[in-house]
Amino acid sequence: MDQQPKRPGFLSLPAMLHENAYILFVFFSCCDIVLTWVILRKGGTEANPVAAVVIRDWGLPGAVGFKFSLTLFVIVLCEVISRFRPRTGRALAITSVLISASPVVWSGVLLARHAIDRAEAAPSLELGAAEPRERRSQPNIVVILADDLGWGELSCQGQRRFSTPAIDALASTGVRCTQGYAGSTVCAPSRCALLTGLHMGHADVRDNVERPNPSQGEFGGEAPLAASAETLGERLQRAGYETAFVGKWGLGITGSEGDPLTQGFDRFYGYLCQRHAHNLYPTHLIRDRERVELPGNDPASRSESLYAPDLMADEAESFIMAPRDIPFLLVFASPLPHLALQAPAEAVARHAVADDPAYPGGKGYLPCTAPRATYAAMVTRLDDHVARLDQALRRSGQWERTIVVFTSDNGSTFAIGGYDPAWFDGTGGLRGHKTNLHEGGIRVPWILRWPGVVPEGTVLDMPVTGWDLVPTLCAAAGVAPDGGSVDGIDLRPWLASAGRPDAPPPPERELYWEFAGSGGQRAMRLGAWKALQKGVRKDPDAPIALYDLATDPTESTDVSSHHAALVSELRQRMMRARMTARDPTCDLPWGESAHH
Ligand SMILES: [Ca+2]
């Protein structure tokens, strides 16, 4: 091997590339990973897709390691080939340089374009809400609201009868709040709290109140949300979002004040009336304001062809995939796993258990031959739908710029309709269930993923609520939730620092619930203290039980007799936390003494 001494002056381009091939190759390879990472961090979605997937799955150090190993492999390959066929080896080395350079050039162009976009968008940010539809930095928001899913009905929270891998994966890529609360212990008021940011002391809708309406057929809907209510949909619409509500609404039917299309949602698909949702194979659903027939479904003959929760997942998926250049809000309020016990036969078969006594039906609920298998099939179907929405976010390139929330409208239900609370331990050992204000009725799964903002796989154990979502998500979208008009708080400081030693201490605040059903109940949480007063319809001065959730999370011991002053203070705080309900049928007996 007689090496020519290097000539001074210029080399030809191929010779220059060949001389420096390996250095350039390693340099471009590392640049590719780093630039792709920067683009993703800045919320960009157009990036080298291969590098993006590697970074997403393995993190930045893993991705650099992977790229470095790959580069080393190609270099060794070039060297080996050069031993036998020098020209081929040289051509391969030069080709590798050119191939590794191309995504770097592209990433550079994308970053430059991003910088130009930001510079152009900057003046419009100062205009406030006037021209917000072009703000590309606003995250998309997907709120997944399960129906009657208890705290203990996720594998990541101890469930053993079935598994929920997709919801667990959401938790492992975001923050899992172990002390998440629903706004209410039943469906409609909880949806009201979630959408308005108001707790039950100020909410418009505080119970499931059916509104028979013969002109609307058999499903007249519930007491509607007031026209004056400011929903999450309305707030985000004003901030430039395209909004859709898919699933169970329960806050008023078409033409009422609570019509979803006048309450901030551009599109609606699903059940408007909650009783309509008691059959998961209905004869029809509602799209916007129109009735959509579901041929093959006939409740009279138990003909079950089209499973409404699947149709809703289809709808949600196509909403995510629709091309648009503005951010979106999707509320996916699945009717799962609310009764009746109904699921596709193949899904039930997958969860068959030997000991599964049939449920004969009654009290308005359908019979079920395998109630345990069916309930497991329903929750796992919901988990499948979460997986589908996640895939849709990835396929549409929106994953990195989308906040996903997963929660439930109330705690696990009781022994009704064939559901077996003892078998599933749906509350995860908490006392109570849906329709009361013990922890089992209001403590729910509460998970939030916000790539790049909320640390992955963290656990937050401070109380958070459904009515915190309006201020939190509005703040994320860059809009102020009109100070004082919501009861919830912007949770971003705590979510973003979850698991970090410098996280701020939990806020000192009181959480309030009241419920006109079940004899009338109200409850307040202050720090680890929980006050609970039952039977207030009969006796407004009914005794208040006090629990210390720090030492007694299952509310087993009433310690009120040891803390008379605290109980008295909590009684006054509960009085101050409420105002008279708009609808007298869901008010509690202190309406006249309200302070607001
Ligand atoms: Ca519910």
C-alpha cells in the first residue's frame, strides 16, 4: 500500500468526502438526532420520522446511542468491503455521508421555517383572543372521560381481574394523580363540573334530573346546562380551537339550553340523554342535531349488531385524523363501563371465567349470561379505545403536541344491574360507591400526559379534581379562565414538577361536594381532613363525620368527637362554599341561607 503524500490545494469533492467520510458521517448522524429532538421539543410535528420514533421510545441518550451504534456498524462494513473492493467501499462511504446529511439539511430547513413562523406569529399573540386561530404553539387537548370507572379499575391502580395496558401506558408517559376526584358522585353533575370548572356548591347541574319530553320521543334528556354556563368548549373555541364532544352528554338535548352545539362544541356524536345510554346497542345515536339510525340493533328482540362505544371510538379517531391547521379539543366521554352489561360476544369470550353466575335482569337492567366476563370486556374495550386514540395521535403526527387527560365521572358503582363489586373491588378498597360522597363515590382515576411539559411516569399524590381541568387546560391553551369564574385551580405548576425535589408544596384549599340524592349529602376535604354529612334532606343539622385520610384512607373511623372545633369550622366552610342551586329539585335545604 503505497500512500501518496497529500497534495496541497483543493481536493475534488468525492476525494474530500472520502478523506473525511467517517468524521462527516458521525457528525451528520448525531446532528440528525439532536435536530430532530430540538424540533420535537419545540412542538414541531414534521421531523425525520425514524429519528422521532427512536427518540420517543428510547429518549435522547438512547437515541444517540442507537445512532452511534448504527454509524459504527456502517463504518466497519465500509472498512471490510474496502479490504476486498476498494472502489465499492469508497462509494459506500460517500453514499453514507450523503444519506446521513439529507435529513440534517431537511431538519435545518424545518427549524428555519419554525423560527420564521414564530417571528410572524409573535405580533398576533399580543392581540390576545382577537386572531388566535393561527397560534401553532397551542396544544391539542383530548379529555377521555370514562363512565362509572372506579379508582381501583386500572391495572396501574391494583386491578387484578383484567388489565388496562393502554391506560397504564398513558400513566407511564405522563403523571398519575392518585388522589383525583370527580366533581360529583353521579353522571350529569360530574360532567357539569368538568366542563364548567365549578364545584357542586356553585354548579348549575347538581343531580341527574330527567326531563320527560314527549315531543322528543322516549329520551327527553336531563336538566340542561344553563345558557349562561361557560364551558371548556366555549372557552377553547374562542381561543381558536376546533371542538368536538363524542360520547354521553347528559346536560340537555337538542334545542334546550344545554344543546352541546350551543355549549361550545362544533360537533357532537353520541347519546344526548343518559337513559338512552343505558343500552349500548341502541336503535340510533345523535350526530350534531340529527338522528343516525343504527340498522341491526333492536332492543326489543335483543338484536345487537353495532356497538355504540365502538362507533364513538371510530368518530373520535376520525376527528383526530382530520386535516386541520388549528388546534383541537376532543372530549371523548365513553359510556363505558356504565351498565347495562353489554359487550361484543368475542370480547366477552376472551374474559370468560369459570365462576360467573348469570344475572337475570330487572329494575330496568338487561339480563346477562356472564356478568363478570362482560364487565371485564367493557373496561378492556375502553382501554382498547384509549389505545386507538393514542395511535391516531401518533399517525397524525399530533402525539407530541397533544395533552391527554384520562379520568372518570364518578366512582365505581354498587351491586346493581349484574355488576359485582366484591369480585372487582372497583373502588380499590375505598369506602362507599357511586351515589354517595365517601371516597369510593368520588375518588377516580386521574391521569394527564403532556409531552415535554409533564415528567413521564410520575405519580402525584396531592388532591386534584375534575373542576381543575377548565383552568388548567385553558392556561395550557394560553387563555385566562376569566379570574374568579371557576372554582378549580391551574394545576400546571404541580403537574410540571411532579416527582421533582423542587416541586412546590400542595396548595392549601378546600374541596366541596354536595349531592341532593341518597338522602342529601355534602362533604369537604381540607388537607387530609374529610368532613361528611349525610341525611341532610331530613335534618339540615345532621351530625358531621370527620375522617383523617392521611391515616385512615378508607374512612373507617369517625373522629369528629375528638375535633369539635374543626368540625364546627368545616360546617361553616361548607355553608360558605355553596349557593342556592338554580334547579330547586337538586338543591339542599339551606338554599335561603346561601351567602352568594
Ligand atoms: Ca357515571
